[in-house]
Amino acid sequence: MQKESVSIVIPLHRMHLKKFDVTFQSILNSSHSEIPLEIIVVLNGKTDHLETSTFLKDPKKYGIKVLEYKDEKTCAIARNVGFKHIKSNFVIFLDGDVILPKNFFSKLKIYLNKINADSQIAGLCPGFSKQMRHESKLQKYDNLEDQRSLNQFRKNKYIYSFQGFCIVIKSSVFKGAGMFDRNFIASEDRELAMKIISMGYKILYMPELKLFHSNPSKFSNILKRKRWHAIGNAQLSIKYPNLYNKTIFDRIKVLALYPFLLSPYDIYAYMYYWCIMVYYTIYFFYFREIFRRGVIKTDRY
């Protein structure tokens, strides 16, 4: 059987610099001896204080290839830059604030074998870990909301979206799809999924392979993140109108029921979710109107 190789591309923004060492340590702690790894970090924008990172102070010592963008670009552009330097037949686009489980690569090998056995499967999407200790209740709520958002795209063992914090895909398929669309300010993960599905490929869901995404724990940073999601999804809704075509009743139903699923009898869960989703929805419709008028920027807003 062919021995697979994997390249990990990590676009690293300054706001994730403090969490990178935890992410990289989780890579080292995972059992990956049977899968040759190549690790590329793309420094996206001004990244002062690299000396605060044990691993980035001397990247060659730890087998890290570092690329640098002086001017801050979108995550899509940073990921594409990293991909152009990979040598492996599979690529993982990993955020700099993700913690891998210790069995990640041993489980991944099983799924890579499934991909090789089925030419229609092009990528993998992992699940969410609920067992990590959260920094705050707000971070817990935000992680649960991410999970709810992803679950709406699941159908049996397949899924019709990628989760941006960890995308596993065949290098040949990614290249054939034209890589990430550099015009997308955010939601480039879901746009990529739509492209490869339209090409006849499938994305396999890995529910037992659970990763922890260290979302923001402060309310102000969560609001920034939701605004970013609203921008990306608004842009995505222009290209794929059927992707975000919920009726008003559907939206009210989610607002009414989901806080109870987040945390039953927790009034703060209701307050958080209603506030966040109203905030997100207002920005979503605002930016969708902007994109309908043909306004597109490839740099950050």
C-alpha cells in the first residue's frame, strides 16, 4: 500500500501567535511516525514578538518552513501561498489555534486509505471536541454554535462543507479546483467545498476524530469573529444563492430552539445566542447588499 505524505499549512495571524505553540505541540504529541509530515507556516501580516514562540524562534530546528507576508492578506491568499510550496499528495489547512488529539494521525491514516479506495472522495472534515476545558462560557457557546452551523451540512457519512479550522484535501483536487478563491474575504472553506462538490467529488465526515478550536473567549472578540463570518457568508450567498435561503420562520425557529440545546436552563446561553445572531444577521444582510452592488475587496476590511 502506498505510504501517504501530508503537508500542513498554517496561516498565522498575529492574534493567534500566542496560541501557536500549543497547536504545534499537539502536532508533535500526535502519533504521526507512519505519515511523513511537512509543516509550512505562513506569517500573515505584521507579526512582532516571534521570540515569544518557542518553536518559531528557531523553526528549522523543529522542521518548520516559514513564509512571510509583510502586508496582511486574507486567509485564502495566505493558504494559497503556503500550498504553492508543498510537496505532499495530501494537504491539511490548519488554523494556528487548534489542538489536535493524540490519535489524530493514526486515525487520519485510516481515512486516507478510504480516500484512496474511493476516487470520488476528495476531502475530510473532522468533528468538534467537547472535552477540552473552555476559557469562558462564551467560548463554550461559540464552539457549540460552530458545531450547529456545521451540522446543517451533514448527510449520513458525508458533509457538504469544510470547517475552516482544519481542512484535509487531496493536493491534486485542490489544485484542480483553482485553490481558494482569493476574492473571498472569508468563508473560503465553504466556497471550496461547493466547488469540489460541483466537480463531482464528496467530502467525508470524521465524527470520531475530534479537534478543539480555541475560539475567542471575550465578547468583543466574538463580535469581531461573527462580523467576519457575516462578510464571508454574505459574499458566498451571492455566488451560491441556495446556500443561505432560510425563510424568516426558519431563522426564528433556530433563534427560539437552539439556545436551549446550547445549555438548558442557562439564561446566559439565551442572551448570548440572541445577541450574537441578531448582530450577525444585521451584518449579513448589510454586506450582502454591498456585494450585490459589485463591491469586492481582497484585503481585510
